[in-house]
Amino acid sequence: QVQLVESGGGLVQAGGSLRLSCAASGRTFSTAGMGWFRQAPGKEREFVATIRWSTGSTYYADSVKGRFTISRDNAKNTVDLQMNSLKAEDTAVYYCAAVPGLGVFVRESDYAYWGQGTQVTVSS
């Protein structure tokens, strides 16, 4: 099992920044990559960004490209999401997830482990 715990959410004004962090523990060696998803009220959960543990290669949703940066610290088993130039439409619960397989994964169903989520609210 892999346990994921997110932190860093909160309330920020439009144009501001927040940094989310996800701490992974347990059988982390069984995972090849990590991702961030988000779910806004009344909407389905959507992909935000993903990163590979081994190479650090990244992939982003078009809606956040150029504003969000995903990074990892292999020694600490943490993955961060730096969010800049935040918009009201970025308001959502943000989830950290771990994927066992190699490759670039953007679907919820590809991810085996999930955190409990952290709320991000951007006021306009």
C-alpha cells in the first residue's frame, strides 16, 4: 500500500500563488510516477499534471501549462505543485495520486493510490 497526504491548500486572491505538497509513504517503490488531479464543485475530477520518479519528466493539462510546475524530491518521497497566476477557475479540491505503470498517464483509472485532497480557493 502507498499512503499519500496532501498539504498547502488555502485561500488566495486571483493572480496569487500557492504551493501544494504531497508526501508519499509505504511501498513507494511500487509506483513509477505521481500526478495531481482536481475536482471543482459540480464537475468531474480532471487531470492537472504528472511526473515520473526516475526521470523527472513532466506533462501538464493545457489549462495549467505555463502557470503550474510539478516537481519531486526522491529522497523525501514528496511531490510538489507550484501554482502561479491563479484564476478563479482553478478553485477545486486538489488530489495527489500515484501510478504503478511506466509512461504518461492522464486518466483517473490509471492511478492506484489517492490522497484525501486539499482545498484550493481562488477569489476573484
